[in-house]
Amino acid sequence: MSHDLIIQKMKSEGLNQEIIDDFLNKVEQVRNGYTGKVDWSTIGDLDPNQDEISLETIQQKYSPNVETLKKLVVIKLNGGLGTSMGLSKAKSLLPIKNGMSFLEIICKQILHYRKKFNIEIPLLLMDSYNTQEDCQNELKRIRFEQNFPTSFLQNKVPRLNAKDLTPITLSDKKEEWCPPGHGDIYLAMKTNGILDKLLETGYEYAFLSNGDNLGATIEPYILQYFAEENLEFAMEMTPKTLADKKGGAIYRKMINEKFCGLELLETAQVPAEHEHEFSGMGKFRTFSTNNLWINLKALKEKISQAPLKLSLIVNPKVVEGIEVLQLETAMGSAIGNFQRTKGIIIPRERFAPVKKTEDTLIRMSDAYVLNEDYSLTMNPKRKEKGLGENLVSLDEKYYKKIDKFLKLFPVLPSLIFSNSFIVKGEIEFDTQVEILGDVKISNSTSTKRKISELGKTKLQNEEVEFK
């Protein structure tokens, strides 16, 4: 019965049969007791000699080639609204550096490489129904043009009642739907005709990454290595730090001691009793940045035969008081469908995401700089001092939502030489202050206080409290 209701609902939205069949398959998995948790006995350790290669090694052995670059397309995940930060428009429209939005900076990154190599490298945005119109307007505003379409739509699927797996009915009809996770990118590329169009136009390789990661620029050395070694799928990994609690990791899938290929393990798939092991620094030394390199011919061949097998993530939520399930997949889990795969160990420079206002503050501040190629990377002065990722913690009550955050940070503090920065209570940063080492500022009073009240321009390895 629930199948009929799902089919009826999805058809009424004009979704095609392939998308409906794919979703029904996921629903059936959940009905049969699938929890999304992985069998820990299949988790094998990576072989550094076979499964991984460092960017440094690639740069020593391979030389970029313009002819290979001519076959590259850049695809950015651009469907997110940043609702956890209180945004109601595309996160990529948020001004993040020097008054420029994520999207404007991404366009400048592409334009830099077009000019440098005198070739047309297309930029494709995988938009959601919520982001496409606004982002197309932004592209017009900044006059970004190309001969190829700039956008294709991610699919949408019904949210399901957790009790009986039927589609929910809400007062806000939009909330009845959710994106099916970024693993939908492959099916969306196929059903939108984008994959065929790319191949017909001579594009063979795609670089995929998150729209909020401004460190993920074109890397000609990786592309050349990928092409020369005839790889089908590669995932950029970066070493874990204390700032990294989440993030998927690749592993060797082993069944009866037999190697079955590389797979991606996402946080949501980890059984509770193994969460400590997963988040620790031992067994999983690196994590996925969601920067992926894909051979489009290999992808076409795979999805022409059958839908890609992607790890299903069962995401429980409460919407309008109803317990619902969102069925999602991650695009990195496609690695298990290919034979010629590799994990590429990259420096932290290629990973600068923005998921929370803490990340927003770090990237907006002088701790990060825009380079000549418009990549956003850690300030070299930080690296000279041997400083790693800044550990920033802002009081959720006052700083979690972007509107409040921006009002409380009209002036950005200097964080170049900050190691950790903790803010408790409501404090407005109304004047320039330099944060050095480990600093904690607290306001335990019932009224908002201003940083200028301290009468200091520098705080170093200290705890300050407003009383």
C-alpha cells in the first residue's frame, strides 16, 4: 500500500520512473530491516602501497597537460540551504571573503584556469529546487558565461512516516519533500541528459566537490595522474586533526578475508559500539573531503548496466511533530562500484568547508586568505608558526544562526595566531581585537556586552569574564 502512495505522490510531481524505482528500492531495504549500519567485520585497513598515493608523490611523477585539461568539467554541489545556520537561501550566496559569495569565488576560480590555459572548462552546479533560481540570478549578476548549461537539478524524494513508511502530509507542502543526499548526483546527471551531453562534447573527466569548500580548486597534477593511470574513481583524503570529529573514511572491504574493493564508511553507518574507534586517530588516519575525480566514460558504462550501488543512510528527523525518515546516499560511496580506484592524500589546503558559524568566522577572518587562483587557504603566517586548524567554539544560543552571528561580529577579530577561541554568552565584537594562543571570553551577565569594554586590543593565552 505504501508503495502505491509513494508512486502516486512522486508521479504527481513529474518525477520519472527511474527515480521512482530507485527510491522504492531504498524503501524496500528499510522495510526489510536495513538500518544503514555497516558490518564491522568487513572493515579492513588500507594498504598504503596499493590504496593510497599522496599529492606530493603525484607532483613529482606527473606533468600537467593542456590536452587532458580540455576534457575536464568541474561540478559543484550547490543544493544546500544552510538551514542549520538559519539560512533560507542557497548557502553559496553567503558573502564569505572580501564581500564575495562562495559562488562568485568559485566562478573566479574557474575563470583563472580558463585564462591560464586558454581553454573552456565548464562549471556545472547541481542545484536543488530551492537554490537554482537565486543562483542563476547570481551568475547573471557577476556575468559568468559559458557555452554549456551552468546548472542541473538534483532530484527530490518524499519524507516518509517512520511508523509505516508512507509519504507524510504537512501544512507546508515543501516540507513533505527532501533531497536524497548528494549520492543522487549520478542518477540526476543521467536523467537530466547531462552525462550524455558531456561525453558527446568531448568531456571525459569530472572533478566533483562541495560548493562550500573553497579549497577544492582544479588540480592539474591529479587530473594528469588520474588520466594516465586510467583510473575510474578517486577520492581526496586528508589527515585527521582534533578539529575533525566527522567525515567519511575509505576502507578495504573484506569478506572471508577476501578483498572486495575500496568502500566509503560514513559517520551515520558506524555502529554505536565502534563510534569511538571511528572518530579516533588510530584506525582511520584520514577522512574524505568529498573532492572526487570520476571517469565519465566508466560512469556511463556502469549506470547503463544497472543503478549504482550506494550506501543507504537512514536519517531520522522530526517535522511538524511527526517522526520521519529521510533516505539519503553519499556520492563518495560510489567508489565501491569501480575497480580502478584510489585514495589521494592531500594537504589541508584543499579542504576549507563551512558547515557552522564557527567555520564561517574562521574563513572570513585573516586566518584564511584568497590566493592568486582564488583558492581559500590557511594564512601562510599561521603555517610558519606551526599552527594547524583553529579550534573555535561559539555559544550556540547567540551565534548558531547567521543573522545573529553577523550582528555580533560587525568587526572580525584577528585569528592568524589563534590556537583556540571560545566565546560563552552574548558578546558583540564592535572593535578590532587580536586573539593569540588559547583565549576564552565569557559573559555570565543577563545583558549583551561589547568587546570594546575590555579596553584591550590584544588577548593572549587568557580567560576573560564580563561580570
